[in-house]
Amino acid sequence: MAELASEPTSIQSIYAWYNDGKINVNRRYQRKLVWTLEEKQRLIESILKKYPIPAILIAEREHTGTYEIIDGLQRLHAIISFIQNSFSTLDGKYFNLEFFPTAKAKSEEGIFSPSDSELLLDRDEVSLILDYTLALSIMRNASKIEINDVFARINTYGHRLSDQERRQAGVQNDFSEVVRTIACQIRGDDSVDVLPLSQMPSISIDLPMSNHGYDVKAEEVFWVQQGILRSTDLRDSMDEQCIADIVASVVGGELLTRSKDALDKIYIDDSAQSKRVLDALDVYGSDRIVEEFKYCIAEIEKVSKSGSGDKLRDIIFKKPTSNGFPSTFSALFIAFYEKLVTDKKVISDYAETRKALTHLSTRIESSRKGASPDERRKNIDMIKGLISSFLIDIANLDHIYGAHTHIDIENIIRRSEIELPNYELKQGLLRLDNCRSIDENMITKVIKTICAIANNGPNNVGTIIIGIVDSESDKNRACELDKIEAKKVGRKYIVGVSREAKVLNITVEEYFAKWKDGIRNSALSEILKDQVLSNIDYNDFFGLGLIIINVPPQKEVSYYEDDIYFRSADETIKAEKPKKIADIVQRF
């Protein structure tokens, strides 16, 4: 039985918890960071005026000394980010770090960048904020079911939630989890389920003109990039609503009416519609529909990029428009799904498929009348007829399952910023000098990193991607030397390895073989070596080309030659001290 304790706590103490990584966010049910700048500023104004603000509810995580936010994510993040100079008060004043040594030390460590503004809070104002007591309630001995139930009750009645956020907050089941998983992976904010509050900005979405400093930019997200939704629609989880409609229609075996009521019923626990979809999903498989969904998205994006680079919206509509088109997109997606997955076909000509879909809006019913299952079926069949000539039969769907889509790759790159020990990103074999000389030690460095990642522990997996650079200067140099157009993902840049194959005057296949042969002929532990060679992959990634090395979980310590390597954040280090070697051995 959960116990509720009221523990008024100062902001200064909350900041200490934050720095110690004690405040966590559970993304299985928590909302995104969605507050506007003005909302954050109004909160700080209330604190400076000593006005009361709503209570914050957290749950104590058993035996960890950490807490999980149940209610108050936006408030806590606003307070912390104000202290760390992310924004000013309504009258333009920034938090003065000189009067709070703890935060100043963090800025000097490079954790955040201090403001260079001369408008700063005075000593008394800083003290007022740090001493302000938050109404903090702590749930102790609470089960996951109780925490989920409390969160759902609080947020179901919250007037600020969008319809889809209310649905997702109101029920936790396999269907809502599939919708969340697909949405996070397509948006690029995929992460572990529970992460420190400090890491939320790295997987949060920045809307145009907001400048919150979040790493995922709305205009780079598939839904907005292709014009299917507006950036503000992401804030209201309209992408999840579109996904929920499609998944329920595909897995459930019958098209939904596109309406609020129809989707609400899918989310009502124990309703006939919910049971029907959950039973169908149980048979179909959650992992299967996630992989198939991402594959279809990737194919639609390839069709869109096969021409002049216009948005999908510019292809679909004859007249220029800035409106989204989730209804038309859902018909397009289901048509692709039924041809590529159900009928086991692949696209043989992306450019011709794009031409066939040009001005699609003039051929299908896109008004309210088109929301009925019968009209939706007519639209889907129309699209299937348009693209059928550019599809060919295949024997199986092995290319869908287990392969890396560009969505997976972008998520790996973003997750590497958070889960440093499990990921490594490398540029390639060639130095970015005028001679384009080969870095003779690069393959050996990567092999040692494979060994180190394998030693993270028996339940850990890892990934190394070849074809990525960290800095803008390296990106610019690669683009200048090799005449490519790099793609930015989070804080990294994809430059690919196809350019290196051209410089070396070899095929991509021969370049790929250099890496495989290097691993095959290495002194890496045999079991690990065989598993890595079975899991190394090449992905075209829109012509740039990436090598993806997967490191499966190991049952025993791995070696390179006679040495043990381990990861410390993003560094690969040889274990030399007996205590460290013993520590790594004990992991297994």
C-alpha cells in the first residue's frame, strides 16, 4: 500500500537532487516538455512574488534513493532551466550565478552555458528563489500499477491535455505502448524508459521560434518535414493520434471511422473496441507492427526524396498549401502497407511512384465525407491502383525485420548522446587532410571499442556506426573535399562512407569488406568476433552509406589479444589495474 508524505522542500535542495541525478522521468507515461517560454516566465514570476504554485508529486523508487516525477515535470524543468540561464524573467533578467556557487560550478564544468547578459537578478532575488519552498508530496512504497493509476487520474482531468495526450495518459496497455514506441522513434526522441530530468532536453522537441535549446528540431521531424503536420501539432501529440488510427485499422483488421469518438473507444479500458484491438495486437505482435510501420515510413520518404526534394505535401497537392493532411496521409500509408507488407512487394522505381502520386488530392475524397470506413477504403484502393505498376513481388519480408531503417539509425545517433558507454560513432578510414591518407589504426581502435562495449555487462547491447562526424568543422571539411551534402542528426553529422570508397577508387562492397576482414583477422575473442561479423550491416542511407556494427550481449568477459578493455563514458580504456579487471569479470 502506497504512503503519501508531505515534505515541503526548498528549490535549492531540489537543485541538489537534480545535480545528483535523483529526479527521474518515466517516458512510458510522462508528457513531453511542452511549456512555452511565457509559461516558464510566469512560473518564475510567481515564485519571485512569493505566490503559491501547484504541488509537485513524486514517487520514491525503491532502494535507489531516487524519485520519479508523477506530476510537475514542466514546473521542475522550468525552475532548473531558469537557474541554468536558459531564459530570462519577463523583464529580461537572468539568474545571477555569482550568488549560487553550486550552479556556477556546473557552468564552469561546461554543463550549461552562462548568459552574457548584464541584466541579472540581485542577491535578494536569488535568495528568494533558492529559499522558496515547493509543496512536495512523496509517494512511498507505491507499486507501478499505483503510480500509473495516480498519473492517469491526475492527467485525465487536466484541462491542458490534448485529446491524444489524455488517451495515452488514461490507459497503459500494449496498444498505447506501441503507439508511444512508434511515435518516439519517428520523432527522434526515442530513449530508455526512465532517464534523469537533466537529459530531457536532449530528447525534447524545439518548435520554430521557441529556441528552448532542445536537441530535436520540429522542422527536421518526418511529420513536419513532409508537411503532414504543423510543428505545433507535435506539441499536441497529433502524430500519436495519426499513428493510433493507422495501427488500430491495420492490426484490428477493419478501418476505423476517422473521428474523436472512434479513437476514444479504442482507449477505454475493457471496452469492446479496446479488447478487439488488444486481442488482435496480441496475435499480430507488437514488435512486428513497430518494424513494419517504420519500414513503410522509410519507403514513403524515399519516394518523396526521389525527385526535386519537395515535401510530400507539395507532391500530393496541386495548389500550394500550408495545411497538414493527416487524413490523406493515413490513406497513403495504409495503401503502402497493404501492398508492401500484406501483398509482399517492393518498390522497383521510386521516381515513377512519386509521379503516380503527384496531385493525389485531386483524385481522392479528402473532405469530412472521406472519414467513413467505406470512403477510406475507396481512397486506399485508388492509391494502390496508382502505385501497383511500380511494384514487384518478393518471396518474403526478411528485409523488414531486424534491418536498420534510417529512423533506427537516427535514433541510435541521438541515443549515443545519452548512453555514451553503449555507442560509438566514427568518421571512417580516411583522414580529412589534403592527402586523404588512411588512418592505419582506425580499424584497430574500433575493434578495441567492440571489446569494451561487450564488457559493459551481460544485459547490454551496443552499436558502432562508421560515417559520422562530431563537429561542424569536420562536416564542412568532408563536404568540401568529397562534394557531398551531409545530414545533421541531433548534434552529429552523417557524412557516410560512400565518399571514402570513391576516394579509394573501390566499390562500396570492397570498402565494406575492408572492415569485415579487419574484424575477422583480429585477435578479438572468437565468440564475440563471430557474433559481430554476423551482425555487421551496410545501410545506403540516402546514398551516403553507413556501416553499422552491432555488439550483442555477451555471457563472458571479452578480450582483444590478451587485454581487457572497458568503456568510461565515451572513452575506450585498457584495464590494467587488478581491481578494475576483477570488477569487469564480476559483471558476468
